[in-house]
Amino acid sequence: MKDPKYRQSQLDSVHDEHIAPVTEFISCLSAERQELAGVPFVAPHYRPETARILSLSSNPGPRAGGEKGSGLLSVQNDDASAERMLKVYAAAGIRDEDVVPWNAFPWFVHEQLPNGLTSDYIEQGVHVLSRFLDLCPNIVSIVAHGGDAHRCAQLLRSARIVGPVVRRRGIHTWDARHTSNRAFILSPQQRRDAEEDMVETYRQAMAHAGLVPREP
């Protein structure tokens, strides 16, 4: 997304047939909460109708939803988290059509809550996630990155909220490390081990989803 032409080509394609239902859903979410800064679109290089894995983070970062952001959720964003995820996907053998990104709270609140989401926001977000899953009919694996996403995934599994949907679809969730640089302030060997653990988590998610992971 550092390349203005590439970024514009993605923005110009958010209403293409394969992504239009998700774009419409996101536009409605932004309209529902006009007091907030809006919800970044899912980049159209993804294909939600074929994706079998959902990569769940906390909330959009400044390179996705901020004033200088792309306005898109994408591993092509110009930040360290996106770069790290792109490397993990490549190591595991995940293609754009296999995965779709989302957030525990999809509105851009990073500047107000830089250290994490409130419990109320997480509970609101899990209801939105259940609606988003209706637009991604083949999702059966969710990899949750960081504490906020872990709490969201736990709520998603609960019978009180939308647990029956998860059980009916056979959705399984995995807790993984946050993708930010702060979560990787480790020794070089520990960092390599943490990155490989994340790749292995995605290999497990792929196997559950009927995809063939790339071997180490």
C-alpha cells in the first residue's frame, strides 16, 4: 500500500462482485456508529466467499484506519504487523483466497484505546463478527492474535452469544501471539521461535480447514 497506484487500484475494486457484500456490510457498520472513525474495508485481493481461515486481530491499526492509513485491511499495508503476517502466510502456504482479516472491534479506535479494548467493545465486536461470518460461508478456522482477539474468540464460542453457530459450522479457534513489534521484543532466537510457532498455528488451522499447508 506504499505504492499509491496499487492502493488506488484496491480502493477502486472494493465494489467488485466478489467483495461487494462485505464492502456493503462495512459501509453499514460505519453508518451505524458515526461517532467513531469508521471501519476499514477488506482489501479486494482477498476473496471472502472462498476463504476458510479468518485472521482475527484487536482493532484496525493506524496504517489501516488512521488518517495516513490505506482504508483497507490487508497484509500489503505499510506496517510491521502486515509484513510479519505476509511472511507467516508465505511460510504456511496461505493464499489470498484462503484467508480473510477481521478485528475484534472493527471500528478505528486505536488512538483512543492504544493499549487494548474495553470489555464492552469486545462484546459488541463479537456480535459484529457473527454477522461477518455470515458473509464468509466457508470459514471453519479462526486464528486470534493477541489478548483482545483471544477474549473475542472465547465469547464467540460461548452458548450465551453465538456459540451454536460456531458448533454448527464446525469452527475451531486458535490463540496466537499479537503481531505487533511490541509482542516481538525478544532475543533473536526467541523471536524466531515465536514466528515459527505462529506459522505452525496457521498450519494447524489450514489442516482443520481442509487446506494443505506448506511443510517446514
